[in-house]
Amino acid sequence: MRGETVHTLPDDLTPPGAQLTQVATGATWSEGPCWIPDAGVLRWSDIHGDRILQFTPSAGDPVRGQMSEYRTGVEFTNGRTWHPEGYVVQCSHGLRRVEADRGGTVEPLVDSWDGVRLNSPNDVVVDDDGSIWFTDPHYGLTSPGEGHPGEMEYGACYVFRYEPASGRLDPVVTDMEEPNGLAFSADGNTLYVADSSAVRKPEGVGNRHVRTYRVERDDGAVRCIDGRSLFEIPAGIPDGLRVDESGRIWCSAADGVHVYTPEGEHLGHLAVPEVVANLCFGGEDGRDLYISATTSIYHLPVTVRDATWRRISA
Ligand code: MG
């Protein structure tokens, strides 16, 4: 389906005549889109449907292809990312853990901190050192159809850093209400985290902003400091976000995708006809933007790649 493409993005971010196209539909709540480079597919979570879906583009055509069920009964997976060591890292609300999918074999990575269970890991990124950073809000425990009812055992919602080699898990951001999507800056020295605590609350209650933190790495100790709100989105809540190779922040919102400079200046808006939860850059050369929006996946050709493209494709 191609309707009129409405956007105010800077001209240099899209090729001439770029159209927003619905490439797949039939899901209930699409989240966690991730381009899987070794398979050449887009994989995403249908959270309420408790399944993982895939879109396999036809050769040379990023918008035509096959939608299929990758797995069902997946314990409410949410966000995922590609680890440069060659596997998918994904969050499971139902099992309250971060897990690895290595060619279809799923294994737990981490499910507890300080002797208690995690809440419901939501979204995940990989740092240049191979460590896995994820947010842990409570939605899988508190939102019907997104996991299993349960207690917040450590009493808060943190961002954690996990070292696969040592098994070490450390909280790195502890001053947010409900951390959700996250991404590193192009140079890796800044962490952006969306706070979506305004969701399902009365107008004026909770946060709908993206915070920025400086990442300090000293002798193996990693800290996030100087946290502050960078921008507030104009519609709905910010969920997933990505950073492109020039450092722009592409953020989901109820009315589509908004793009900001690293300083938080609004650069433009892409209207999407369904509420957007997340997005990712993908495709053979990394310049296809795939957007997970409620029942569907949409595609927009762009001129930029994800900030992590070079190491993913290395
Ligand atoms: Mg999310």
C-alpha cells in the first residue's frame, strides 16, 4: 500500500521521490524490528500475538517480499538487536530475561540482578566492547497481554549493562521512571534513553522525553553521568529510537517518526498512518528504514545508515 508520503525530513535524508510503503501487516502490536544481516530478513515481535514475525524481501526489492511466522509461543519477546559476534539478542517479557537466538537455538543470557528477578527487559543495544545494554521497565508485569502479572522485585526500573564473557551485570542508569528504547551516539560516548512513563496516564502525568547520558569508561568501570532531558516528543510516548551514522536521533512517536540533532533540535517528521513503536535501519546496504507500527511494518528508503552499520557488516 502506498498512500501520499507526508514528511518534513531534510531533503538529504531521503532519495528523490521516496515513498512510505506498508510492506507487511496482520500483527497486533509490532515491536523490536531488527535487520538480520546473515539471513537478509527483517525480524520483529508481535507482542500481544506472542510470536516473532519475519519479512523476507525479494531480491533487490526492499518493499516486496514474504511475511512469515518465525516462531510462536515466544514468551512475549520485545526489542532485539544483532550482536556483531553473530547472534540475535532479544528481550523476553514473559521470562523476564535477555536471551540469545543463535540460528534458532534460544538460550538465556541474564534474568536476575542482586538476587532478584528483572522486571521485563524491553529494548537492547550492543556497545563497541560487546557488552549488552538493556532497559527494564515493568510493562510485561503490568500491561495485560504483554507478559505475566508479577512484582517489581528490585523496586525500580533501571538500564543495565551485561558482559557476556564474565556474566557481570551492573545498573548504569537508575534515575529514570520507565526507560524504554535506547541507542548510543555515533561515537559511542553518549547514551540516549527514552522514558515512556506517560503511557496510560492522565494528560500531564509522567515523561515522554529522551534523556542523554555521557558514558564514562575508566579501567573497566563504566558509568553514565550528566543525565538530562534532551527532547520531548510532540505526540504519544517515545518508545524505540535509533541513531544514524551522522548522529541524528530517529525516534518513534504516536504520529510517526521524529528526527533530532544530537543537541536535541527537531529536524523533521515522517507521518505514519499507525502508532509507531520502533524502527530500524536495514536492507542489503543499510539504507532501508523499517518502521514497526501497531499492525504493520512500513518502509522508507533513506540515504543514511545506522551508526552501528560498519561493525555489524564487518
Ligand atoms: Mg520498547
